[in-house]
Amino acid sequence: MNSLLTRPQPSASDLARHIAISFEDVSISFEGNLVLDGISFVLERGETKVLFGVAGAGKSTILKLALGLVKPDRGSIHVLGHDVTQMREEELFELRRQIGMVFQESALFDSLKVRENVAYRLIEEKDIPPEDVESRVREALRFVELERTLDLMPSELSGGMRRRVAIARAIVTQPEILLYDSPTGGLDPITSTRIIELIVKQRDVYKTSALMVTHRLQDGFIMASHHFDQKSGHMVENAPGEKTDANTSFLILRDGKVIFDGAAPELAHNTDEYIKEYIS
Amino acid sequence: MELISPVDYVKESVLAVQDWAELSGQSIRNVFKKPRYVSDMVYQADIIGVGSLPIVVLTGFFTGAVLALQTSDTLARFGSSSLTGQVVSLSMVRELGPVLTGLMVAGRNASGMASELGSMKVTEQIDAMRALGTDPGKKLVTPRVAATVFMMFFLSIISDLLGLIGGFFVSYFMIGLDASQYWTMTYQSLRNEDVTMGLIKPVLFGFIIASVGCYYGLSAKGGTQGVGRATTQAVVAASVLILVVDFFITRLLMGLGL
């Protein structure tokens, strides 16, 4: 993974073909506080990268930078081969249609029904027939097992249900990249595992590239040690001795810098004191 | 309370004006760009226009009435009570109709826009909208600006008319003026220039109300407290701007011979 960073600058077509997201020497500060200090990493196509770090480490900022919602002070960010730091807001709207984002507090439109929330992007595209919109909305809600909530308002749902509707809204157009901002934050363990199962399902069934921010280490380890079994329709643990999913890697942030970027076994055997304390 | 340096204060103020000007410019440019959210415009026109009708009717009526009451008393000292209709019509059409309608709509709708957009901002719904590929400027700001400008024009006309009717009630039933004399005076004293001035102002005020309300909403931060602050600031800024712009636009239009 790190070797990609030291290679000569890849061409735009290489970037688009193999790499979903790449950050190169990205720094950003808010009101004088340096939040990210020259971070670089690469998210390959089909890979899921789990972002760890203490609160305020800049994890959510990375997702917003990838979407072009905020601009970095320095560095470049390529998403699906496009340099988002050089794009105007109008050009970014096109690119964002290929990316799904699940916000920390779901960010559902509270004046719209669940159906309209999930259908939002499809309706905005205008050229999709209403019957297609309806069937795709139902399919997305079926994916998160919430088809019965179609006509409810977001305020009538529990926190976990809102998070699942937010996932349905993000996946309804089958985007190439998914960004999850603390999808299990503040939820009970059972609901959290259910949401992780949905993320694993999306990863293994649709092979979507994803960045996932989380505070919960077990979320990341479950993702690395489980796969989605389409026959049973559930997430199952990899058999003993079976290689853990190579498509899930970890990135740990500390004081605005990347202190670890690699797979689960490397993380488990890392000798850095801070990382050992963090994962203990 | 944290003290802020004068330099930072000036910088922040200049930045705020720049951001507001940028948002306002975008809202106008977006009218000529696709996609246009016509249904959102109609919905906002209903909320702003039809929703504001009761307060505009009441304000217009009682302003015209009290104007007649006050001026007739003064005019009576010079034996010119018959001019009451003229004073009411000129005051209402040139000045009080647009300004009071503007202040009422600012109180009702600038606050509503700031609180609605502010709530969306602090709950990340604005970011979600951008993430879903929709321009909040086109979807939220332009329909509100267009609807407010459009409806303020008609609300001012209604307010003017109700003001004249209020003045008539006082003049006829309380002062004892002749009905036809009152209406002839109000009608004959109005020149095209007066009406033009009375119709230009609400358009400007409508633009101020919506752009200021949306600006404060979209720049809200700091949770529910931030939304409350944005709402208050929006009403205060819109109201003060209406009165300041009213002075300068009146002077400008008078200079142009209106």
C-alpha cells in the first residue's frame, strides 16, 4: 500500500482505473488549529479502509475533503481520477453523484418522508421514470430491511433506523465509492453489528470502495474477520486459518498525521506504543 | 465573554458582506440556469405571500387609519382637512406601504428562512444535499429570493390599498369628510412617479429579506443556540437594511425625477 505513495506520479487514467481515492500531502486547519498535517494515503478500487483516531483527529474532515465539501489548505486529492481540489463546485456536483455518503447523525431531510429521502437523488436526476424510482427505493430499503418505513417521517424512526435509511439513501444509485461517517456511533451493540453487517454486505456483494470512520475498534475487526455469505444472507466469520479479507485495511490518525496504514495482521503485530495502547 | 480585537471584527464584517454579496449574486444568476425548482418557488410564494397576507392587511389598514387620524388633526388647524386623502395616499404609496410590508415580511419570513436553513445547516442536511449532488443555492436560496421579490410586489399593492381604505374609514366615519372628496383626493394626488417609486421599493426589500434570511441561515453554526442567534440577526439585519436602503433609494429616485 505505502509503495504506491513513493512511486512516480501515476497518470490520470491509472488513477481512474485502479485508485478510488488518493490523498497526497493534504493539510487543513480550522480557525488556526492544524487538523490534518500533510497526510497521504490511497484507497484502491474495491477496498474498504477503516479510519481510526481519537475525537477531533480529523477523520470526518477526510470524508468531507474527499467529497470536496471543504477544500484543503495544501496538497491534492484525487477521486475517481479527478483532482477535487481544482474543481469548481458545479463540476463537483457531477462527481458527487458517483459517491454515497452516510453522515454521522444520518442528516436525513427532516421535512421529507423516508421514501422521498431515499429517492432524493433519483428524483433530482429527473430522467428516471417514477415507477423505476419507486422500485429502486424499495430495493434499497429492502437491502437495509426497512421497506415498511416508506411512508414514515425521519422523526418517527429510531437512531439505528435513521442510520440504515441513510445507508439506503447512499446506495440507491449504486455509487462507486461509499463514505461512512461513524455509522455505528451512539448505537447499541446489536444495532451496531447489524449496520456493520450491511456495510460488509455492500462491500462483498457490490465490491464498492469505501472509507469508514469509526471510534469502535471492534467494527473494523469484525469487517476484517467476516465476510457476507449470500446463501445464508448473513455475515459469517472467516474459517480459522482462512486469510482475512485483503480488501479491508486500517488507517490510524494521530495529531493530524497518519501513524498506521495497513491490514489487520500488521496492525495486530505493530510495536508502536501508541497503537498498542489504542488497540488494547 | 471573549473579547474580539477590532481588526478581527472588521475582517469578519467585511467577510460577511462579501459572502452575502456572493450568495445574492448567485441567487440572481441561478434564475437563468438549470435546474430550476419551480415547484419550490410556488411553495415558497404560498408560504411568503399568502401566509403574510393577514398581517399585511391588518398593518396596512391600521397604518392608513392612524395616518388619517393624525394628519387630519394637524390639517384641521390650517383648515385643510380635505387634504387628508392626499396625505394618506402619498404616504402610503411612496413610503409606508412598501416599508411596513417589508418590515412585517422580514419579521415573519427572514426569521423563518434563517431558522429553517440554519437547522438544516447544523444537522448537516445542507452538506448532505451537496453530497447528493444538489446545489443548495439553486434548491433553497433562489426559490426563496424569487418568491419573496414576486410576492412583496403584490403584498405592497395590497397594503397600499388597505391603507387607503383605513384612511377612508377614519375620514368618513370619524372626521366626517365626504367619501367622494376623499377618494378623488387620493386618486388625483397620485402621479405615475409616486406609483413607480412605490413599486420599485418592495422589489428591493423582497430581495434584501430573502438574501439576508438565507445568508444567516446558511452561515449558522453552533447547534440550536446558533440557529437562534442566526434567526435574531437575520430579522435585525433585514429590518435595518430595509430602512437604510429606503432612504438611499428614495433619494436616488427623487434625484432621477421620480
